[in-house]
Amino acid sequence: MRIQINGIQDERFYRPIQLISNLFFEDPEVIYEETDSNIDVTFHIHVQKDSVYITGQLHAERKTLQAEHKKELNDLRNDKERFKQVKNTLSYVYLSLLQNYTGIIQQWGILTGVRPTKLFHKKLKEGFTKEEVYRLLKEEYLITDEKIRLMERIVDRQLSVVPDLYELQNEVSIYIGIPFCPTKCAYCTFPAYAINGKQGKVDSFLGGLSYEMRQIGRWLKENNINITTIYYGGGTPTSITAEEMDLLYEEMVHSFPNVENIREITVEAGRPDTITPEKLEVLKKWNIDRISINPQSYIQETLKAIGRHHTVEETIEKFHLARKMGMNNINMDLIIGLPGEGVEEFNYTLAETEKLLPESLTVHTLSFKRASEMTKNKQKYKVASRNEIEQMMENAVQWTDKHGYEPYYLYRQKNILGNLENVGYARKGHDSLYNIMIMEEQQTIIGLGCGASSKFIHPKTGKITHFANPKDPRSYNEGYEHYTNEKLKILEKLFLG
């Protein structure tokens, strides 16, 4: 699909236009210079000067469509605010034209970002009523009633689980990245390196990680800053040995302030083939009982196709082992739209999940991430149609409602199938606090370890500063002292500057 757009000179609008185009077409080419060469659809956009009023026309196949939108503003405080309003108004007109042209309704409207519920929280903090927020999302962002209700339901749940969510800016959460896995899954873009034969790298990596933990912990202690949650991710943190896990958690307890008051500690054990009785004993020893055991699918052929070298039986066996050994807060992840799977296969996965009933369940919609094996070889991985994807999501919603799960967090990704979402569901008392923190961006999250990203949020202004450790173990091992010092400088400015 080749799309020509006339009337847009500001290159800052190119990206939002491209993102909306991607919702409707496979790899669309958007052209901003007039040409007669093989154009499928032509848009004429007019932005009225000194106001936020945009009109648009679509010309294709002897068809002409029109749309317009005007945003009344009492206060244009600065150029950044004006640009944002013009961008949203332009997106409104462009999306309206494409919806009319294709017949495809985008349930998330003009939103293409990761965190829709953050917008809902922002408006509540600004003093809007829920009714006003609902109307704004529907009329200005073109979000459907179904998705707005989902957002409201999640926001209500989050505020009941973390009543002080808006007052946690003077605490931090910690993400610890362990960059090793048994093998790398085809859809994965996380820092994940096959652990076999890499023991030297693991030893060096854990030495650098311990240094980071000690230095960051010392600074937090000296400045009386507490930790809300800790999350061990990766990779697969249970890929390392039980002895290494034991030493790592001992370092956590010695390095970090007031560990006994941390509200939640999670360890990803996503690959069932990494779970052993010895590792579960270590988790119990350090009072860690929130873990993830991720089937993704209960279809063996699917697991083989995506590079997960464990069996369905192993997932079930390790779940029961964890239960037997006292793990009472288990999360499981499922993925909608895996290669070769349709509604029937996903329903089977839900039926198998019903036999286990973990405390929480995250339902992901497959996303073709740019650097993944799956994206590089799309022709090899055939996925379900948009209608099938939407049906699978609806089946997941009905299944979770039936079994007593409430949605508690939500995020979206680029290139996600069906332009849908990933939703975390939990039974009462088992919502992941870290997931809420990372999605709603109400406090700083310090990333330690290989590939770990830090997100520093100013306690007063809310301004976000990003900082990332290197993704490969060798670079991390060579530079962890430098990266630690850089994070400490940012923390000094953030909390003491």
C-alpha cells in the first residue's frame, strides 16, 4: 500500500502518521512529496493556522471521503503543548478517514503508545471525574466503550491494591536482569544468552551484579530511600544454579535497605526446564514465593516451533512441584496468536490452564518485535487472522471472568496482532505490584544487571530519564563499575539536587 499525504511539512508528524498507517496495512509506504507513481490512496490535510482545526480528504478508487476535527483550547501553554494537540487532532482526522475507507474500527482509537491506563491515571490526578475521563477518551481519542471500560476497571483495581500509588515517588523499585536462558525463543528480544558452556561468563556477570547491588543499596540506605518491589527478570533468572541463586539473594538481603518491608519480590522461573527442587528450596529460604512458570501454549508442536525446548508435561509437573513445595503465588503466561494456532488451539490451552488455576495469569497477544527470529523470518511463522485473534482475546476475557480473575494491568506493543493488548489478570491479593509500578510510571525503577533498563522519574515534576546497561554479558562485565556510577549520579540529581 502506497499512501501519499499532501499538506504536511512538519516531519514531527511523520511518525504518528506511520504508526496509524501500520494499524490498517501491512508495511505501508507513506510519501509526502507529490508523485503520480503507483499511489493507492491520496490524503489532503489542511491544518488551520493559529488554532487546532484540521480537515482531511481521502481519494481512492473514485471514492472521496472527508473528515474534520477541531479542538477548543483555553490555554496553549507552550509549543510542546500545542504540538501535542495538533498531533492528536491530526491523528483523529487521519484515523477517521482510514476507518471509513477500510471498514476496520481501531478499538484503541488514536492511541499507539504502550501504556493507555497511564493516561486514565493522569487525568484523575489532574482532577477529572471518571465520567469526564470516559468522555474525553471516547470523543477525543476515539477509543471504544469496551476498551475504556477495561481501562477503568484496571485503574480501579490498581488503586484498591496500591491505595498510595500516587504517593510512592519517594521510594524506588528494583529490576534485576539475569541474561541467561536454556535456549532463545523465536519471538524474544530480551537479553537472553544460552547458558550452556558459558559458566565463566555467568561467574563474571554475577560478580558485577553483586557490585551494582552493593553500591546502589548503600546509596539508598544513606539517603533513607526504601524499596517498594523487586523483580528478577531476564532471560530466565532460574537458569543459574541453586548455589548461585542462594548467594544472589543473600547479597540482596545484605545490600538493600529494610528488605523485610519490601512489599513484593518476584522471580521469573518462566522456563519450566530450569526449575528444580533445590532452586525452589532456595526461594523458600529467602521468603520469595511469587514466581512465574510460563507455558505460553499447551500445544507441543507450537513449543517446538518457537524454540521452547521443554514439554507440556514438564510445565504441569513443575507447577505441581512448586505447589507441593509451598509456592502460593504462581503466575503463568499465555500467548494469543502463536504460529499455527487458532481459536481451537487457544481454547485447549485455556482448558489445560483450568486444571492448574494459578494465582495470576498474563495473556499476551503476539507481537512481531523487530529484532526477533520470528520477525526476520515472517514467512516461516504463519499466524491467525485478525478476526481469530479478536475471538481468542474475547475467549480469554470470558474465561478469566468465569474463574474469578480481575484485570489489573495492561500494556500494548508495536506490531501487536490485531492491534490488541497484553492484560494481566489476578485473583484477589495476588496482583503483581511490580507490574503496576512499571506500567503506570509513578516511581523510579532502577535496573541492575545485564540489559537492565532504568527509568528515573523525578519525584516532583514526573520527568522521565532513561538509562540502560549493555545487553551482552561481555560488555557488562567490562563496564559495570562505570554504569553503576552513572546511575548513582542520576539518583543524586533526582533525589538530592
